[in-house]
Amino acid sequence: MTPSLSGVGIGRGLAIGEILRMPDPLPEPSDAASTTTPDAEKVRAAGSLAATAADIRLRGDRAGGAAKDVLEAQAFMAEDPTLKDDVDKRIEGGKTAERAVYEAFAAFRDLLLSMGGYMGERATDLNDVSQRVVAHLQGVAAPGVPTPDHPFILVARDLAPADTALLDLDKVLALITSDGGPTSHTAILAREKSIVAVVGVTGALALADGQTVIVDAITGAVTVDPSDAERAAVQTTLADRAAAKDVPVGPGALADGTLVPLLANLGTVDKLAEAVEKGAEGVGLFRTEFLFLDADKAPTFDEQKAKYSALFAAFPGKKVVVRALDAGADKPLHFLNDEPEENPALGLRGLRALRANEPILRDQLRAIATAAAEKEADAWVMAPMVSTVEETRYFTHLAKELGVKTAGVMIEVPAAALLADRILADSDFASIGTNDLTQYTLAADRLLGSVASFQDPWHPAVLRLVGEVGKAGAALGKPVGICGEAAADPLLAVVLVGLGATSLSMSPAALADVRAELARFTLEQAQKFAELALSANSAVEARVAVLDAATPNTQSPTESEK
Amino acid sequence: MAERTLTVASAHGLHARPASLFVQAVANSGLTVELTKGDKTINAASILGVISLGINHNDEITLTAEGENADEVLDQLAEIITTDQDA
């Protein structure tokens, strides 16, 4: 049988290829007494720390983007004055520069590891800087990514930013790490650069150079030494996916012709052109708060009207859903709520904060309504984080009073999803924010790395809530949109349509994949997938069940190998 | 001696990128700046010190500095701390 390893997949990529392992780390420097003077050792240490900082900064400049920020932080670690003091103290105790550097970094690393979670994952950064400084002191090459002249799948314990930044994307087919979670640098950079990756794979370090593996980020499976049939299946899937990308831009629709408008999530008017080019049929979520985050007071009616006019002008006659200012746990607006709160995600945020500052809400609604009337736009306005029927009535009545034609609410709180039949009776439409709905359903802070594994919209509990809203929308003839990361996951998008979503909104980059996936299935199939996902016990089971059903021609390795 | 007590605005607290920006600003100031959270005080130019304090969103911290333009420097640093660098 074919052995299979598993971990947490990042993204939806698939790859097959030969393995190369990261070289083993440098051996621990020996604790022999220094044969020179402490002053001489201090000069050596200072020189290598500075040289390493400069080298890391250079890599950062070459890499750019998120990698540059991470590498900049690493350069500061090499230049850290507190660390330097500790190194000098150890040298005065008779250590060599190598040993003193090694011990000083190890002490900080252990401190970070003991703090766990996000801090623990930063320990990899420290190990990497430590190794580079010691390598410089010893005059040997810094450990790093192999650079062969053929494509390969890289296997490592965990990749440090300095490694991932310089990965040759034409050569690296996929990444497999034995350590590191979904918030590790490997995961973050793999997401940003669309590298196929599976992290936290137990047993990955037992793989040998030259072995062939299949890496499937959707299931998190790493298939070792695959059979001919498995190899052929991967090639077919890769070819299908490449062909699917060529589906021409057009209205989003299922295979049976059921229209599912595909809209864009936008936070600034600058991204409008990109959204139009990628085939967005409108805007499903325009986040107004990002226009005003830098402001320490509420934006005026005129300032707002000018921005909304630019937005509506870009989508003449198209649907544009504007969300009222959403002060959130992750994006505070000081003019809305400046009180420190113990649990901001459960605090005075969303519509609650707007209601406490009604003049600001009135200004915004008037500005949107006026701009929409001038541009003859199909402007919809929705309130963020609505929990009750009473809040729904408050918002929709106020919006209508101020000239808004179509007023709705976001469903992000389980209470609102459960009472969707009553909420939709007082609302023109609903839009489900899956990120917050998942956070509140699973009681896991979406900003906290240590509970990141709970933040999975495939969870059947989340899907059941989406289904409640879908049912209510169908019964009352009201549109139910999805605006959240979930809509950008092509297969999950099909499930959401099966649960009753009538439109999907996502970042423009995701539109092509979702459009192609929707075109593969009928509404009946989507509803079948939804049933399968709802009856699963976990997010992983739901994903696997739907994936199996969606690929009838290729037997799932997990089933056939048992 | 100049002193400022501030609330951290960045959504992920003073980690990674916001920490780098802050430490860089401290280093550029040329002054010795101390950062206190709770009962722990560290050299604010030390990124490892800053990270190891585990400073989170909405945490209250105090900055102190001595020197000719200490007030001006602390105002600049306060700006970084009270702006959401993760937005």
C-alpha cells in the first residue's frame, strides 16, 4: 500500500515531484573555553552579528512584500542591544563567540517558546538568525534552501523567512514542513505567493531526497511513492485545473444555467479597475471603514459623498452593496468607540457602535443615498454585525427614512442566523459574513494564532447556520449573499449555493477559480454537496466528503487504499 | 525625564512588523528609551525585549526617555503605538 502522511494544507494547490530536504542545521558549537581574549571574542561576535544583519536586510530588499517586513524584524534581532549585552556577558565568562551567540539566542528562543502560540512560532526566526551568525563566525556557508537546476518539492522542519523569501518559485513545486502551524511563516508566505504547501506533517523528516510524493493542499495529504494510477490521476487533475482557468469571463452560473452573480469585495476605490477586469458583476461588499481608518474624527457628509460617487460611477447600473462603517475588534475607529474592552469582538462594535453614534450613521446613509441618486446606481446598504430583529428594524427603517432604496443586514452572529426567517421579514436582503460567523459559532478569536484551527468555514455548524439563512431567503424571496473568505474557496462556494446563497462576493483574485468551479455543477449537485457537508462531523470530514462526491471519475486515495 | 502611557492600537499587538517599525524609530532617535508593561521594563531598542513582553492589542504600556528632545521623540513613538499598523 502507499503510505500517506497528513498535515494542514495551505490553499488548494496540488503538486507531484521529487523531494529535496533542507540541509541539516549546523551542529551546536562546542562549549570549549576560548583560546583568545574576551575582547577579541567580543569583536568577532559584534562583527558577525552586524554582517548577518546586513545580509538579512539585503535578502529582504530583494524579496520585497511581506517577506521584507519579516526579514527586517530578523535583522533587528541580529542587532538587538539586549542580546548583544548577553553575548558579551557570556564571553566574559570564558565562552567562545560562537558558543556565546548560540546560548544567548537559545535563551530568548526558550522564553518565546514558553509563551506559546504566536510567540512560539517566532522562535523559528531566532533559530535562523542564530545559525546564520554562527555560520558567519565559523566561516561556513549559512544553512539554506537547496538550489538545484530541476523542479523539486522542499521538505523542511519549518522554513524561516530568510529561506522562503529567496525560494525560486519556478523550481519549487511544493513545500512540506514537519513543524509549524497555519500561522507559521511558511504558511503565510505560501498563501501570499500561492505555493502549494502542507505544514505540520508528522513524519515528513523521514522522507529521503529523490522520493516522489503527491502534495494535496485541499486534503492536507502527502502521498509517498504513489502508484502509477495515482500519478496519472494527479496529472489529469492538474490538466483539468489548467484548462478550467481558461473559462471566459462572463456571468457566474451553475452548469444548469442557474445564475449566481459573482461580486467583488472592495475596501478602496483604487481596486475598482482590477475588479471590473476580473469580471466582477458588481460589488458585494464595499468596506467603508478603510476609507476612514486614519481619521480621528468622523468623515463629513461631503467627503463621503465624493468617495461613494466614484464607486457608483465605476459600476453603472450594477449592484453595489455598501456596508455601513464597521468598527471591529480588528479595526477600531476611535471616533466610534474609544473605550477599552475586555472582549472587543463581543463589545460595542458593528451596528451597536453606529447606534451609539447615530449622527455619524445618519450622515453616512444620507451620503450614500445622495451619491446613489446622482449616479443612478443600484446601491444596496447593509448594517454590520446585527444580532436581533429589533436591530434589523432600527437600521432598515432609518436607512429608508434617509433615502436608501435597498437596506439589509449582515448575518455574522449565530443568533441572527437562527432567526433569519424573522430578520429577513424586515430586511430587503441578507449578506453572510462567514469570517465572523465562524469566529462566533466556534467561539475562537480569529486574530489568535493558537486557535486558528477552529477558524474553518467548512465546519458543519457554520454551514447549518448558513443553511438557515438560505432557507429563510428562499421562503421569503429575499436575496442571500455571501461575503467572506468562504466564498473564495471554489468548492465551498458550490456548497454555499447549495445551501441557498444567491450571490457570492470575494476578493477579485478569486473570481476566475470560483466561476470555473460553479460551471462544473448543477443546482441539484450543489444541494447534494450541501447535504453531505451538513451531515459531516467536522470541517475536515465535510471537505473530504464533498471533494469525493465532486470527483466521481478518480477514486479517492483515502478510500481505495484501505 | 519624559514619560507617556499609551494603549496599543495594532490588531495583533506589538509583534513582527509593528515591533520592527517601533524598534527602528527608537534606534533612529539616538536616545535610550525604556518600555514598561506591568512590572517589566526593557530597553525599547531591543526587538527581542519588545516581543518577549507579549504586548497585545489594547495593552497599556509606558515609555520613558531622557535627553534634550525626549518629549519630541516620545511623541513620534506614541504615534506609532497608537496607530493600527496592521490595518
